Amino acid sequence: MNTLLLVDGHNLLFRMFYGMPDHFRTREGIRYNAVYGFLNAMAAAMYELSPTHALVLFDTEDCGERRALDAEYKANRPDWSEAAEDELPFSQIPAICLALDECGIPHAEARGCEADDLIASYALSAGEGWHAMILSTDRDYWQLVGERISVVRYLNGGCELVTPDAVMRKYGVRPDQFADWKCLVGDSSDNIPGVPGVGPKTAAALLSAFGTLDELLCRLDEVEKPRIRSALGESRERMELNRKLILLGPGTPLPKPFEELLCAPLFPRNLLTLARTCAEACGSDSG
């Protein structure tokens, strides 16, 4: 069995940048806390999950077609244009990539799409004999959880597997219903509004009764509460747009073929030294 570890690079970057102390600095004052935290997380994931293949994917400023579909998509994200270099999580990406190269772990940037789309395409394109594991705390990936795709969260120095039962316990829906559930409730983190008056429990109850969003919309007259029935009817266009913004599927061109993702990582004993060395090298290059 081939095991493919897909790492949501920006998700892990932000968690390490804001979760690690900022006293990790070179003699020149270059900050590398995210680099060090990133390497520790990767080493733990490689050790616990033992993947045969791996790929770390980073976002770019391009949101792909989603921003064209909805100008408000992710419009609530911070404006980094006035931030000092030292306060930019992205400033540590070059050092992280250099460290990944040193460890023999493939990485790439998402161009013309989001990293979520690439990760989903890799996971769904892996055929028989493959198991894909997505390392991220982003719950958008929960819609992909199944027999051959797992989501793994790096928490407290270890890896926690998100199972179909975990999705059901948390939200009251199956993984294959999760995207429809989000179409109903929206996603405040991405600035996606939901159906007015439809909260998490109501959305779960509707999908429990009707199975899918399409079936729900076909049988709106069967929704018992008039207020909910009216809100759903008035929000058809919003839900259809939400589906395009939320649904992850195959079809995005892959930047690296599967055979180039074979990995035999060589993590040095002292990750702190590697992180600092890579930060120094990238800092001197940028200077």
C-alpha cells in the first residue's frame, strides 16, 4: 500500500508562526519560529504516519475562480500590505522550503487555484493501492474523509486522525454530507454567508431527513417549519454559489507527478540548527 501525505503548507505555517514563541531568531535578528515549528510537525508526522510519498503545498495570492465568483470570498482576511517583514508569516516560507529540500520532502506552490484544490485533486486521483492523508486543521477537508482518504490534525506534538465517526459526532452529518452542511450554514472564516435562520443543528436535521442538498431543494414543500422553508427557498442562488465556493473535487492539474513524490526524509537530530541555518541562508539571499 502506498501512503501519500499531503500537507496544507499555509495552514501549518500560520499555526507555527502564531503558536511558537518569537524568540527564535538568528544573530542578525531574523525570525524563524515558524520554520522550527514546521520542521518539528513534519518530523512527527513522518514518524507517526510513515508515508511512502509526501508533498507540501503552499498557497499563493491567487484564489483561482472563487474570487471571480464572489468578490466577498475571503475578503475578511487580514491586509498584510502594511505589515513589517518580521510580522509576515509568508516571510519564512523560503527558509521552510530550503529546509524541506534538505530533508528530501517535495513541495510546490498552488498556481491558478488554492492549495485546497490541489490537495483534493491529489487525494482523489490516487487510485487503488493508495491511501491519502491530509495534514491540516482546516475542516474543509472533512468532506473528503473516506475509506482511502484521511484527515490528520497535528495537535500537542502528535497526530490525531479525523474519522467518519468524528465528523458525525461533531456536526451530526456524514463526511459526504459535510459540504452540503456548509452550504447551508456558511463559513465565516472564508466570509461565506449561510441561509438566514439555519444553524448547525437545523442543517444537520435537514440533511438527516433529506440526505443531500439537492434532494432538500427538490422537496422544499416537505420542510415542516414555514420560516425555514421560506428561507431555503429565498436562498437557492446563495446555496448554489456556496457549493461552488466550498466543494472540493478532482480536476485541478497536478504540479508534480506521483512518482516524484517518493520520499525518504532524512531529518537531522538537531532541527533547531537546521531551521536557524536555513533562515540565515534565506536572510542573506534576500539582503
